[in-house]
Amino acid sequence: MAKHHVTATLNGNAVEYLCETQQTLLDVLRDELQLTGTKEGCGTGDCGACSVTVDGRLVCSCLVLGVEAQGKKIETIEGMAAGESLHPLQRKFLEHAALQCGVCTPGVLIASRALLARNPDPTEEEVRFWLAGNLCRCTGYNKIIEAVLDAAREMRGS
Amino acid sequence: MDAKTINPQEKTLKVVGTRPVRPDGVPKVTGLARYGADFALPGMLWGDILRSPHAHARIRSIDTAKARALPGVKAVITAADFPEQKYEFIGPERVAVNFWHMTRNIMAREKVLYEGHAVAAVAAINKAVASAALRLIEVDYEPLPHVIDVDAAMRPDAPLLFEDMITRGVEPAPDRPSNVSKRIEFKLGDPEAGFAAADEIVEMSFKTAPVHQGYIEPHGCLARFDAEGQGEIWASSQGHFVVRAYVARLLGMNIGDVLVHPAEIGGGFGGKTVIYVEPVAALLSRKTGHPVKIVMSREDVFKSTGPTSGSSMTVKIGVKRDGRIVAADGVFKFQAGAFPGSPVMNATMCGFAPYDIPNVRSVGYDVVSNRPKSAAYRAPGSPISAYAVESTMDAVAAKIGMDPLKFRLMNACKSGTQTAWGPKHAHDGCAETIKAVLDHPAYAAPLGKNQGRGVASGFWFNNGGESSATVHVTEDGSVAVATGSMDIGGSRASMAMMAAETLGVAYDQVRAIVADTASIGYTHVTGGSRVTFATGIAVVEACNKVIAELCTRAAMIWNVDRGEVVWEGGCARHTGQNAGKIEPLTLKAIAAKRAVTGGPIGAEASVNAGGAAPGFATELCDVEVDPETGSVKILRFIVAQDVGRAIHPSYVEGQLHGGVVQGIGWALNEEYIYDAAGHLLNAGFLDYRIPVASDLPMIEAVLVEVPNPNHPFGVKGAGEVNIVPSMAAVANAVNNAIGRRLTELPMSPPKVLAALDSGSKG
């Protein structure tokens, strides 16, 4: 069967690609567009390593088909920093040593940005529940939570 | 705190002990860091692996003709394509390797021994074709009876995985085969007499479920091998030199013909010290002449890799009424999985190691059953025996009416204490971690309804071993450090920090990388809490060689005797009669004159680091048990660990947090669940539930620093001992909360409810 032709906006840029019906958005990002910053930890929507936003909504890209991105705005980890300037969350993750192996980090960062977009002043408990869909096996979450709260403080300007 | 414990205020070091940003940080927060699955090459094929649907079956035949005929399929391989290996155990007993087993785990030969056991592999032009080809491979299986549980596997009538396996370590050797691969025993003093002299004896039995390391990155690699017999692999592992050696051996190649590039590693915890997909991708690449990439699915990871052993254990401890332990006995039966090699020897050694006990017997059984072969997991073996020993310790303390921490402190080992396996302890640290928790205000904090508090201690060897590092002074005086140690959680930062401290320059003057197997000397795995210790020693040695060279160059520049030049504060200084009159030479100034003083300045150091000092940890856990659901909530967790010296305290704390949380998962949720046919029922993160952020409070890490005199900065190692006491701490807290002792892990809600509903108080 012929591949599907999809046009979408990816990290602010117009993008077009061909994909098979069964290919997930995660497969498309990694295998067709060579954007390997979005990670596959499970392929079943349980670990959050492949978190991206589609039209501003936080999703697991392994649960979205490539064809479903038609006409949508996709944001991935590769679009989070602005040139030399890291997003405050990225900077705080480094300052707080909120990553060890770093493989869950892209997904955690994307999920955290989505949290702060809707709740700029979350409590520790709110951060913990929002990030409950992002598994991290290295850190025990301590420093991730601290980094998100610190970034939120900075972004609020307080 | 004892005098020998480092007082953080008195540290005179400038870089060690600070918390700079790691050198590999930015690529890891921007998605640019490349892990095992992130590499691609032109002309690359995708590999995929056919896995056994049976727990135990004889392979009568494999027909790959239809798969080979599928358009887009470039190669199909089975075990017949790998050379046979000699049956022999190589290396020290504690970590012995048998390639006859390894090649059969990579690809099943005579039999499949667990569901998920690799049977054949294909390389095809894309993932879809590869997956379609697997469905066309016809395997004729003769299903056999299987056995999952360790106690069942030890019964005389149990189905045998290896029809000719005679238990090692038993004299005289048994005359019939069994699933018991090995028996080991350590004995100290006269345990029988010890128990006879005891005022109180507590004996308890426990079972633990196998748990997976649960790294978020599935195993993945890219291999490019050519017809000339050379090849390259890009792989995520805890040791690219080990990948190189194993792949070369399994393919019948020279080690020097294999080059392994270290991909970033997305978690390992011991589970990536062994190989699975690498030799398969390498062989497929050699057969096709194309690069081949294989990435496991999460289901594959659960069914075919890791986990650590499940166990069945009995521990007996005898004490005097004043709290002195006079005798201990432990029998530890470990599931090795489908091939011998559980960490039971570690378990028998570590279980009673925190204590000074005159009479000890510790017996271990390594038992095969129809599960994936166990792999190392964070202080392999020690957390399992610690769960049994520390739970029993708790019961003993209760029986003699003694505070559980004071009971441990009274019996704590110290430098000079005799171990059951031979040597005497050479380091303190155990008592210091117990005191750190005893003195913590949380230990006296009040508890509410349905709440309980538990404590436990633990021991882990920590390793040294072979490591290599190079240190090069660049043209502008900045410094490039390379090591052979995979960076699994901040080691580039600690290497750069130790180099900066030794050279006397700023942290941002030094960059540290991980070099490939052709660019640096042999370096053993990132495991055993060995990297900051052993590779750190290599880095410091290389720095010292560079310093000696810098002094020589300065002497040439000044035209003075080499003996009159010293290195101090990042500069060469003249100490002769002109001391103070000649302006010191900075690294930058000497680097600028390198060409006229002899050329590039750099050094390599390769070490086999001895003098590793063990890790001790003591932990406190507060829980609340929901009497309606049996669910256990962690309210508070404190981990006090002797790390010797924290080079980068943030990453050391991170190790403590992470280890404890893995231990909490092990205690409360995680287990392999099999159906009657030997199929794993929960091969995914939804049903194999590792702790998530909302399950947990902040974990409090207390860094106890009793320096190791055998390391330039006192490092002991940080990665592992934190998980050792965790399950027992949780179990003791649950016992304290509900007044009933659960003796099986995990303490999942149904088991807690059943305990609550049972009448007996423990």
C-alpha cells in the first residue's frame, strides 16, 4: 500500500513526511525525521519517555499514529531550547542534577513544560501527580521535583 | 560524629565536594545525546529476534526457508550460525562466566529454557519486513514440563533444565543431576556451640520475587561488520570493553578486530553488564554486509533480560539477653533463571557482614528454573539476603526488648572484625551510618494511627579493578580527560572534578569524555560502585604523570634543575635559591611552549585498583498502612550511607535516592507473575509497576563520609549499598504498623490485607 503523505508543523517549522499506516508518531519522529531526542521506553504509553505535545496537548507519541499528525503542531524536546538559550526547565534540571542516565529526561521536560503552561504555581504534590506518567528509574524523582518547582518559581519571576 | 568522619566545614578541597553542571548535561536536556537506539548508518537493515512461546521445550527443527524467501529479507540466523563454546567457568567464582551458557542464552540450541528465549533472528530492509519474516520461521517444538519456583526446582522429581548438571561444591559429588548448579558454604567459629550458648533464638523463613532492573532504555545497538572480519558496534552498555570481549568470543573473532563505541546508556543497574542483541546484530551484519540495528521491545526486556533472582531463605539468629549476637545461620536459595549464575554467593557473604558475630554458617544454593537468566542488579544478591537477615534482626530486637538501632550498633562490625568468608573487615563505616540514623530527629518523631517505623542496615563490597584514563593538556592549556568508564549517572563530572582538583585548575578548564575501545586502555564495567574509585585513581595517576611532565617542561624553560620545581596551585613553582623571584608558570604558559620543550603533553594511566572499601548503609522508613485496601504508603525515608567521600554530592545523593526507591518498588509492588504454563503475565510497565513520582515522599539522603585511605580523595563508592537495607526497612515498618510480620515480597495490598485479616500477631 502506498505511504501516506502528511504535512504538519514540527517545532515551529513546516514539515512533510511519508509514513505507513501503522507507523506511530514516535516511529516517524525517530526513523523518518531522525529526531531521536524523543525516546521509546515501552511503546505502550506506560513510561512517558516519548512525551510530545500535539496542538499543545501532552501525549505519548507511541500512542499517536503518524497520519494523525496531519495539520497539527508537534513540539518535541529538540524544539525546547531557543538557540543557545536553554528553557528554564532544562537549566534547572542541570543545576539540580535532576538526571542521571538522562533517557527519561526529554519526556519529563516536555511533560513538565505542559504542567507549568497550565499551572504556573504547582505544589509538590501536583508536580508528583502530573509526572506520575513519566517513569524515572534512576533518581527516585527527588531532584526532578525540586528542579520543576525551582523552574516554576523562576518562570513566575518570584 | 566521630573524629574520623569528615566534617564538611573543614574540607580544604576546591573542586571536590562542589556541585557543578555535568559536561554531558546539555545534550541530555536537549535530546541530542545519542543512546543505544539512536544510531543509524547508510544502508542500514533492521534486525529482529524470534522468541520462544514455551517455558521449556526441545527444539526438534527450525525451518527458515519461507522467511528467507520473503522479499526484503537479507539474512536469517539460528544458533547453528554461532560457533560452539567450551563448557568451562572462567574468572573468580563470584562473577564466573561460562560461554557455553552464554551462547545458548543469546540463541537457544538444543532447548528453549524460558518464554522469550531467542530462537532465530532476521535482518530485513525495514522493521515491518523483519517482523513479517519472524512469523514465517517454523520451529518444531516438543514442549517439556517446566518449573518456575526455586523450592519446586530443587525437588528431586523436578523437570531438569540440563539433564547432566551435577551440583558443584558438594563433596562427594551427587550421583544424579539436578537443577542445583552450585552449593556454597561459609563457616566461622562453631555455630552449633554458639546457638547452644544463646539466651534467645529467632528463626524465620522468607521468599522474595524476582524483580527487573527496570531501566527505561531497552537494549539496543547498531553493528557494522565486514567480510574481512572486522567490525564496529554502537551499543548502550555498562562496559563497552565487555561488549567487545563477549561479542568477539561468541563470533569466534579476535578482540582487537571489534571496535565498540560507547553510546549513552539509559539506565543499567547491573542489567547492562551482559549482552543480548549485540552478537546477533554483529552476526547479521557480517552475513549481509550491511549495518544492522536491533532494538528490544519492552516486552522483550521483561521476558528475556535481567531480572535479579527470586529467593527462598531461612535465617536463624541467636543472642545473649544483653543483645550480643552469638550465632547466626542462613540458608539462601536463589533462582538463577535458565542458566547458572545467580548472585547467591554475594548474598551468603553480605547477609551477616554488617555485624560482629563469632559463629556463623551461611549456605547458598544456585538453582536453575524456567525463567530468564538472572543478571546483576544493584549490589547483586546483598539486598535479598539483607531482607531476610534484617527482618530477623528486627524480630530479635523485639524479643529481647531492645531498640533495633541500638541492637545493631552494639553488634556493628568495624575495622578488624572477622568476616565469615575469610578476611577481616579493613574499614569502619557501619556504626557511623547506624549512629547517623539514631541521632536523626526523625527517629524520635511521633507516629500516628496505622503508621509504623522500620530500620535496617546493609553491606556491599564495592569494587576496584581495571581502569584506564588519559589526560591531555591541549594547546591552550585546557585539559581533555578520557576514560573507559561508561557514564551512567554523572561520572564525566566526577572525573573532570578529580582531574581539576589534582591539577589545581578550575572545573571548566577540564572536559571529560568516554573513549571507545580502541582509544583507551581496557576498563572494566561501570558497576560494583567501582568507577569513581578505580577510574578515579586512574585519572589522578594520569594527572600526576602530567604534573611531573609539566614540572620537567618548566625546569627546561627556566633552565633550572628539575628537582627544584614543584606543582602547586595549578602552577609550576621554583623552589631553589630563586624561589619567589621567578614568576610561576601556569598550565597555559607551559602548554604554549610545548613544541620547543618536547611536544604534546599528556599521559595515560592504567590501573588494577586494589584497596576498595566497602559501603554500609542504614535506613529508616515510616509507613502508613490503609486497613481497608492493604495499601502501604511511604511517609518518610532516610538513607544514611558511608560513601567515603562525595566528589559531586548531588550525584551521590541521587544514587542514594534512586537505590532506595528501587528498594521500595521491590518491597511493595514489583514481581514477575507467571501463569501455570510458565508465561510471564506482566511483561510491561503497566502491570510490572515500578514506583512513580506520586507514590513517594522526598527521600532524605545523609552522606556519611568516613574516607577510604586507599583513594586520593577518600572515595568508597556510592551506587549500590543504598538498596541493600531498603526492603527490610519497609518490611520492618509494615510490621511495626500492623503488628504482623509479612515474610514474602512484594508486600502488595492483597498480601497485606490477608495479614491484617489473619489472627496471628508477629
